[in-house]
Amino acid sequence: MFTLLRDLKYASRSLRKMPGFTLVALLVLGLGIGANTAIFSVVNSVLLRPLPFPGADRMAIIWETDLKDGIQREGASGPDFFDWQEQSTSFEEMALLEVGTGTITGGGEPEQVTGLRVTTNFLSMLGGRTVLGRGFSTAEGAGQARYPVAVLTNGYWKQHFGSDPGVIGKTFIMNSEPYSVIGVLAADFWAPLPADLYVPWPVAELRAKSRLDHSFGAIARLKPNVSIAQAQSELSAIARRIDSQTARLAGWDVAVVGMKQALFENIKPALLLLLGAVGLLLLLACVNVASLLLARVTGRRKEMAIRAALGARRGRLIAQVLSESLLLSLLGGAFGVYLASWGVDLLNAVLPKTLPMPEGGAEVLRPAINVDGHALAFALLISMGAALVFGLIPALFVGRADVHDALKLGGRTSSASPGRLGVWNFLVVGEIALASMLLIGAGLAMKSFVNLQRVNPGIRPDHVLTFRMRLPTDNLYKTAREQAEFYRRVLDKVAILPGIQSAGLTDVLPLGQQNNREYFTIENHPLPAGQSQVADFRRVSSRYFDTMGIALRRGRPLSDHDVDGEPRVILVDETLAHQYFPNEDPIGQRMRLWGEWRQVVGIVSQVHHYGLDKLPEPTIYAPYRQMADQSMVLVVRTTAATGSVVRAVKQAVWSVDRGQPVFQIRSMDEYLSLAGTAPRISAMLLAIFAGISVLLAALGIHGVVSYGVAQRTREFGLRMALGSTPRQLKALVIVHGIKTALIGLAAGMACAAALASGLRVALYGVAELDPTVMAGVAGLLFAVTLIANYIPAHRATRIDPMTALHQE
């Protein structure tokens, strides 16, 4: 330990004597280590860090599935949940939840809050700790009716109640009913789904729900030593018993998925791709610093030779070079951690607060990203690893140096030895190879993102604003007729507002992370036993299609006369028409859904409801006034300023019902942007890393070639004295540099081809070895190599032969 400290002290003095070299090395290392630490912090926060729940590694989400109809993940039904809970032995605990909204009135403008109605064990199962009051008791879910109590999140308590310590026992009006506050959760409580408050579900009401009502979320904690596969097998057996008793559920099964996997599997490929990219960037930084250190060690060969002649063992000389590498790397790591903390703050600001979970039809809260102890340990580990990587070649060079030759040469320049020349070439090849791999990855990601932007979403999102509304049905708007009448009056008032070109309604917004699917049959199209047909289902108003820019292909549009009491009609999209009516005209055909026959009167264009990278699903559109729902989205196409439109629409809604809130006000462009979050962030960061890699490669190549030219000063002087022209010398340097670069480019492309299969999952509409990207990368690196070699080559032509030959 004493020897190491002495070596580090000597290395510190040595580095202070060469501030230019030290600053450049620290900057290069800081960029590499900082980028790795920042991206690792994201990966750690999202993928590696255990969820903040008791037994987090045993937490799972339980879905219902119907693979024969393409339903991979559907919510649970209340009766199915209780059958799982009572008949299974694989789980320690289960809880059920439903995402909903509530209308808070009595304090100025009506406010829409996001609430989770949960079984009473939900909060305790997730480790929910209250700072005021208490959580739910079993008795609050055991009755026949809903118990009007609520547990507030810490954020909502601060926002709505002003952090009032006396909030326990206070009442507030939600959905026209008084609710009592019984608890406030701790600030560090995290649940996957956004919520302002929690209210209890009565068990009796859940048991009375239909088995076909798949609108609930089920979470569970496995018993110790029980695997996901074992739990899956047990629940599948229970599902088969349920299927045998319910004809409509024939073929349905259960999917048990680890909670972390279910929440973040959509973004996992992009994060791992970024982690691999910054790993390559760090290797490139190491190669650059290795070049600098090798040049520095070569310049100190006389010093090393004298120390060896005075009795220093080769091991001691190698240890001193490695100590210098370690000190450089640790200092670079410290600088990198500083850059990473700044970068993580930036990522927290630019990354969306929620992440899409398309298969679950929801958005989940993104965990907070920070540089924690694990990230610091990672930074230390890669700093020490980097020291070994970039310090090994200079150390081996010192260990193999010939003392007698070094003392004879002294400080003179000479033609580089074949071994030393091979090392320099190896470093240049490594820089080009690593840079080409990063550039290929960035090029593929950018082309994939461009392809996604070119996908026609099936709508025209520009100048479209959306407003969500959810009617309270506990005391008001209990019937479908009342709900339809409210929305009709709102639509009539909004449609005549200044600046509104058109207005429509839908219950499910494209790209809105929601879904509604229904089974149907087609008249005179009998199905084989055990088969069924399912499609996406949307309730819409007649002007919805004009507002969203969805084209009518054939037939007639929906009209204001398609109301309750009139013939039941529907529209279908092109996808459904092609899939279920391949050889006939669907217009005029009748389809049975929701227990009634409905006639197809028109065909509309297809829409990418679940993301630009997802294929459009078969979709049925029904008039909302024939099938009203309590929750709808108002969409308006406008030419006026957003702020004035928002105020006007709110006033229009409140003129119909002063207590009805309007919430989640977004433009369709925002929904489109959110759907492309992962590929956009990946492409942006990969482009930044690739740009840094090109800069590092250019500087590294320039530095190596410049040093090589300096080492060959006497050789070039001799060549010029023997008649070589400046043009010939320039060609000698450039041609050698290009040959080396071509080898590096070939090696990089071969490595990229070997790793290409890992990119497939993150790409859209582009081959893993896209020739355009490959050619572009080759052209860019060829140009960079040419420029990086030209400057030292030009310098070689300005060597004075007499001065070079008379050196020392």
C-alpha cells in the first residue's frame, strides 16, 4: 500500500508537469465515464433497482388472455380474481384495483382527480406508510356498499389541502358524495399508476361483477421459492375450470408476468441499446488515452532506460506507468461523475414523467433517476477497468523496451520500430472500428425514427386539441340517455365557438394508451366451434371523423340522426373489412355486438391506435348516442390560440354543468410525440454519442499520425535529401493512413454485423445491415481519416532535410 501511494504521488507530480496532456486525457475520460454513468443511472433506476415494495422480486401482475383472438393482455374480472385468490396456493397476497377519476366540487372550479379504487390490502401490500392517519381497514371493504373514505397521496395533500396537519377527518365532495380523509401517504410512497387518492372497493360489489368485465388490474406477491412458471401453471388450471362454466370465456387463459418486466419491457430494448453505445464510447476514449500515454512513454524512454540502468526492476517501471493510468482514470472518473449528475438532471427534465405500457392500455410512472451508490460504484469500477485497458499497452511497451538501444538513441528521433509501428496501427484500427460501430448504431436508429415519422397515423393531428370528461354516475347521469344528452349539449355549444372548425367525441383516443375491445359475430357467417371474433370498439360522434381527419372510403358517414331508437348502425375500418370480408362488400352486412344486430353503413380508413410501430387493429365505430358511456374525449380542430380555446371550451362545458371538470387537456401532437418517446430519445442520444465518437476518432487519428510523423523526422529528411518530392511524402503518409482506416472500417462493420441481431427489436422499417447507413458511415469515416491524415502529412513536407539530418 505504501508503494502504491508513493507511485500515485510520483504520478501526480509527473502529470502536473504536463498540464496540456493531463487536461486532454481527463476531458476524454470524463466524457466516456460520464456518459456511461449517466446511462447506467437510467438503466439502474428503471430496470435494475428493485421496486420499493416488500418482496419486490416476487411481485407480479396477472392478466387474462385470449390468444386465439389476439388478446395478449386484458384486465381481470372481479369474480375471476376471487377464484384465483381462494383456489391458488402460489401467492402470499393478491390485490385488485381499478383506475378511475372523481369530480371534486365545492371549492371553486370543479377538479378532476385520478383515483384508484382498490381492495383494502392494496396499500399495505405495496408497503404504503402513512404520515398522517391510517390506511384502510378490512371492515371498510367488507360491506355491501362503498365506504366513503379516502387515503390521499402526499402530493395531493400538499396541493389540495395545503399540507394541513389537521386534514384527518375532514370531508370533501367527490362525485356529489362526501368523503372523509382517513390518511395521508408518505412522500416516498411510489405506485406504478398515477393517482391522487385511493378509495376502497367493497368485496360484495366486486363479486357481483360480470366475468366478462375485464376492467380491473390484479397484482400479487408470490410465496418464497415459488416461480412465475409454477404460479402460471396453477392459475391456468383454475382458468380452464372457469372456462368450462362460462361459454363466452372458452379459450381464455391467464398470464403471470413479473411486475418490473410488465411495467418497463417496452423501454428496455432502447435502454440496453444506449448502454451498449456508451460502452463503445468508453472503449474509444480508452484507445485515445492509450495513444496519448504511449506517446508520453515513448518520449520518456531515455528516463526509463536510465532508471533501469540504475537498478529499477521492469516490474517497478510497469507499476509506475499503471499508477499514472490509475490516477488519470480516477480523476477522469470524478469529472465523469460530475458530468453524469448534470446529465441525469437534464434527462429527468426532458424525459416524460410517464412511460407507455401499450399492452396494458395504461401509462406508468417513471421512477426518479438519480446517481445513487450503485451508480457511483459502477463509475469507480469502470474507472479502474479503463485504467487497466488504456494503461496496459504503454506498460507493456515499457516492460519490453531495450535499455541499451534507448541509451544509445537518447532523445533523437528515428524511424519507428516495426513493433512500435504495429502498436500505433492497432490503436488507429481500434478507433476506426469502435467509431464505425457507434455510427452504424446511430445511423440505424435515426433511419428507424425517420421511418416512424413517415408512417401515416391515420389521423391529422395538427391543430387538434383534446379534453377528457368523465361523468359522475353514483348520483348523477345514471342512465345512458342522460349521459348522451349531456355530451350532445356540450358538443352543440362547442361547435359554434369562434375559431372551432369542427368538434367530435370519442371514448377511446388514438395513441391515448386506452383500449376497448368487443366480441362480435357476422350474420350468415357461422364460426367453427371454439372460435370467436374480436375487434377494437369505439363510440364516436358524427363529426369525429372530420375533426380527426379519418377518411370515409365507401358508404355513408354517421349522422346526427343515428340516435337511440333509430336503426342500429356502425362503421368499420379497412383493416376489419379486409380481414373479415375478404371477398364481399361489408356495407349492408349485419354484425352482432353488445347483444344487438347492427348494420354496417360505411368503411373508414385505418388508424394506428397503439403506436406508429404497431399494425392497425380491426376497428368498429358506433354512434355514441346509441351506446353512450360516462367517459368521453372531446376533440376540436381549431385555428385559434390554444389558451383562448381551452378557456372557451371549459366555459361551454360549465354552461351545461357547472360541476363537471375538464381534464387532461392535450394536443394530438403531444400524444403522437409521447408514442415516439423511446425511439426519439434513443436516436437523439445515439446521435450525440456518435458525434462524440467521430470527434474522438478524428483527434486520436490526428494525434497518432502527428506523433508518427514526428518520430520519423530523420527518415523524412533523408528521403527528401535523396530526391523525394513533398507530394510523394504526403502520399506516403496519407496512403498508409487510409489503408489502416480501411482495416478498422472492415473490422467495425464485421463487429456491427455480428451484433446486428440485438438491434432488430429496436428498429422499424430498416434492415440491421442497411446498405445506405453502411455506405454513409464508410464515407464519413473515410473523409474524417483523410482530413486527420492530411494535416500531419502536409507538416511532413515542410521538414528541412539539413535540420532533420543534423539533429543531435
